[in-house]
Amino acid sequence: MTNIFHPAPERGHVDFGWLDSRHSFSFGNWYNGEKVQFGALRVLNDDTVKGGNEFDNDLPENMEIISIPLRGTLAHRDSSGTEGILSAGDVRIMSLGSGIRHSEFNASHFDPVNFLQIWIFPKHAVIRPRQDKASFDPAGRVDQWQVVVSPRPEDGGLFINQDARLALSRIEAGGLIRYDIAFEGNGVYLFVLTGRVEIAGTTLSNRDGLGITGVEGFTVRALEPSELLAIEVPMFA
């Protein structure tokens, strides 16, 4: 097992007043040569937008982009006329080809919205624009992995143009949960949403990240009630 530990306080940080964003990987004006990507995982942004604010995204061509609201309500629209609203429990994926402009905004005029924005390189260089969303019952992730994104229909997640898988879990204190690699040779970037866990001697707390490679699976032990996101991706430079 090879682990890459990313403590939460070492993430990139920008605060524009209306948008407070923390970057696990290089993004925008924040660059760290040791944190450019983890295999096919290019971006993991932890964004909080104040009520009543909107921002346009100059999104890259040929990218799989996943949005996961954690708190509040996120609204979105794009140049194709598609629009919608996402709340905690929802997940949305966009396959970006070319020529699409996209904007996101807080659906509330008063309460902040906190969401994760994740970019993953697709399996093929040219993809057709598409998007999809689904709601996932949090009860389905208690002490187990709830797959929310996967190319395999049997996993029950949203389709992605990559041999990648995203899964959420909520573990009670003292609980053990095993993660088994879905695609041979893949690595997993484990992101702690809340709580404190231990993996192979490494302790992770709120918003810490751990890149894990070179294994067929691993076990997570919850030191307190914890919520996790596992992002499994192919590994390449």
C-alpha cells in the first residue's frame, strides 16, 4: 500500500466573500506542484456560496464533473437550456464535450450552500455532452458503501465515461468497513466529510484526504461517527 496524506489545513484556499473555496488539488490561482491530480482525479473543490450569489464556470472541454451538495440547495443552468436544483442527498454528473457554458448559484437568498465539485478525466478524448442526476437515501450508506457514480449498471450509480467509482459511507463509532477496488490497478482518494477514521495506521479528520494505491482493498475504522467519500480512479501521470 502506498498512501499520500493531504491534511485539510494544507488545501488551497480562496475567499471572495460570496464564495469560500478550498482546493485539494491545484485550481485557479492556487498551484502546488505536488498536488496537481491523483490519477484521473483532477479537481476536488469544497465550495461554500453565500445566499443569493451566482457564478459562471469556465469549465474545461472533455471532462466528467460531479456535484455533491452537502448542505443547502444548489441551483444550476447551462447554455443548452438545462436547469435544475440539487439538495443534500442528490448527486449530479455532467459529461462536458465542447461549447457548453454552465453556471451555478445558491437557490436560497439567505442560507449558504456547501457542495463538492469533482473533475475526472474521461476514458476517451472526445465525449458527447450529457448530464444526469439522482437522489440517494442516506440510510443506504450506513456502515456500508453506497455507490453514487459508476460505469457499471449493477452498481446503481450515475453513469460516468471512465472506469471510476464514487461511493459514500456513514460509519458509527467503532465500526469497520472494507473498500474493495472495483477496477484492477485503480487507486482511491478517500475524503473525510465529517468525523475521524484510521486507515493502515494513518488517522484522518474532517476534510483530510488520503490517496491509496497498490492494493486490492483496505479497511476503514471509525474512531467517532464519520462520513466518507471514496473516489476510485485509474492511475496515470
